[in-house]
Amino acid sequence: MNALGRHILAEIYGCAYQILNDVGSVQEVMVSAALEAGAEVREVAFHKFSPQGVSGVVVISESHLAIHTWPELGYAAVDVFTCGDTVDPWQALEFIVEKCGASNYTASEMRRGLFGQAQRDVAT
């Protein structure tokens, strides 16, 4: 591996309202996605907003999965960040897309921890 980790940022569209607005369903999808990809789940934290929406994170030994939902738009923003070679973040994302009933999605992968390559420091 040329990087410490792989970080996928996904935009998921056309999802089922009833799934995206139910904290139990969203939590189940995210935990199951982590397990399907071979990750080791450590901590789980999810919150239901009023009148709608869910946000949550599944902390895994290999990093994390996070989601923020807008049920009224059928939309979810998803992060899947895995370190090491044993967990495939794309497998987790594909599971999430399927279980949320998405009609389409876009995603991009960023390699994290690229030591020895050109880097740009941001002044604070």
C-alpha cells in the first residue's frame, strides 16, 4: 500500500425516506456495512434529529464510517475511511447504497497518509 488509508466520500441519492429517517435502520445499515467489509467495530454513536434526519459514526479498528441524512431529499452524505489492507471501503459503500435503496451515487477516493510525496502545508 502506498498510503496509510483510503477515504471514500460519497453522495447517495434517491434513498428511501423511511430508512434515512429511522435512527435504528441507519445504525443497522452502517454497522452491517462495516462488518460486511471485514472491519472490527469498536464504538457506535447515532443521533435522530427533529423533525427529520440522522447522523452517526461507526468507529472501527481500521478508522470509521460516518453518515448524515436528509430524508426529505432522499440524500445521504457518507464517509468510509479504512486503514491497512484488510478492509475494502468500496465494499462497505456498496452495501450502504444497496440497503438505503439509492437510485444513484457519486463517490471519490482519497489516499490518506502519503508520506514521502509532495505535500502542501497550510499556514494557520
